[in-house]
Amino acid sequence: MPTVTINGTSVAVTQGTLLLKAVQNAGIHIPTLCHHDALAPYGACRLCMVLITAPRRALVASCTYPVEEDLAVETHAPEAVQARRLALEALLARCPGSDAIRKMAEKEGVTASRFSLLSHEHSDELCVLCGLCVRICRDLIGAAAIAFVGRGSERKVGTPFDLHTEACIGCETCVDICLMDVLAPNPEEGMPPVVAYPDECWFCGSCVDMCPQEEQGAGLKER
Ligand code: SF4
Ligand code: SF4
Ligand code: FES
């Protein structure tokens, strides 16, 4: 069993344990967003950064870092706290209206962001791109019905072409795992797909009536 020194205290951990888990088991809180025990390590949000001081000195994402013999870590070294605050500032800039992010940031001492990543039209953005929904749908449910689409500030979770997909089995696991309340169950009873609805869609149905392609119109209607 490797021995790891966490904030000056030595603890024995099982080989292969992730550093985040070792830290949590030691009763130390560090913020996380994209990590889930049921999913493979991802390392996207950078909220769980810690400073390892042996066998080398480096800032690492603890959720992707497997423990090794004689590892030493300082979870609240100034560099680590600074890295986590920087990640929270980036998230605040992306989702300025998110209560969940604001609360998380305040807990870490961040009340404002120095960044401005999005234009005003995105001020209602809630998705932090943690990928939990996409990964659980693909890796645990086995449906792969949703994915990240678009680039940069336009990146979002959706189905191919934002349309109804036969791949979705309507299990709503993606809805349950989303901490940001971005995903919602399909409002139409009896319709299985549960996807990230674009905020601008009112489900008025006009597109279905106007669509010259009968097949595509039917597809839109199903959604
Ligand atoms: S509801 Fe559909 S998109 Fe969501 S996890 Fe289940 S299969 Fe995937
Ligand atoms: S929709 Fe929710 S779970 Fe999916 S990436 Fe965005 S914040 Fe994460
Ligand atoms: S929880 Fe570690 S990078 Fe997101």
C-alpha cells in the first residue's frame, strides 16, 4: 500500500486510488465539478487542483492523478488555492447567472471574475461543460445520444442537429446527473427523448408545419 503525505499527515492508501479520493478520505474538502465516482476520470473543470511537493513539485488535477509511493500533497498551498480560484473565475465568466457556480465560488473566496468570455446574449448560460451528462449517457447507459456540439463560447450539449434522436431511451439519467439544471425532461408526455433544449425554442411547432421535407418535419414533430 502506498503511503501518501497529505498536508503533513501520512496515510496509507490502496494502490491505484486517485489523489482526489485520498484527499476526500482524509476529510479535506476541495471543490469538484466534472468528477463522478461512477465515471472515468476526466479532468475538465480544473477545480480540484492541488500542489504535489514530492517526488516532484507540480500543480495537478487531483481527480485524474493516481497516488504513488512517497507522494506528498499540499491541498491548500497558495498556488493550489490560486489555481482553483482561477478556474472558478473562468466558470463565473461563462455562467454569470448560475447560482450554483456563484455559491461554489463564494465558498472559495471568489466573488467576481476578471474575465469576460461571453457576450451579453449568453448571459443566461448555465452549462459549465462538465461533460457528466454526455459521459454517463455514453459510458454507463450505452446510448451516446447526446454530445458536445459547437466550438468556443458556442459549445453546448445537444443531439445531432438539435433533433429528436432514436438513440435516446428516455432514461433521464442525464437530467439527474446535471448539477446545473441545464437539462429537462421532455415536456411532451410519452415522448422518450430528453435533451438539452435550446433556450430559444418555444416548441411552437411552426417549423414542422413549414418544413417542405415531410420526413424532416415528422422528425421535428417527434422532438
Ligand atoms: S435520457 Fe437519453 S440522452 Fe439522457 S442519458 Fe438517457 S439515453 Fe442519454
Ligand atoms: S448539461 Fe449539465 S451535466 Fe451536461 S455538460 Fe452541461 S452542466 Fe454538465
Ligand atoms: S473535478 Fe477534477 S478537473 Fe474537474
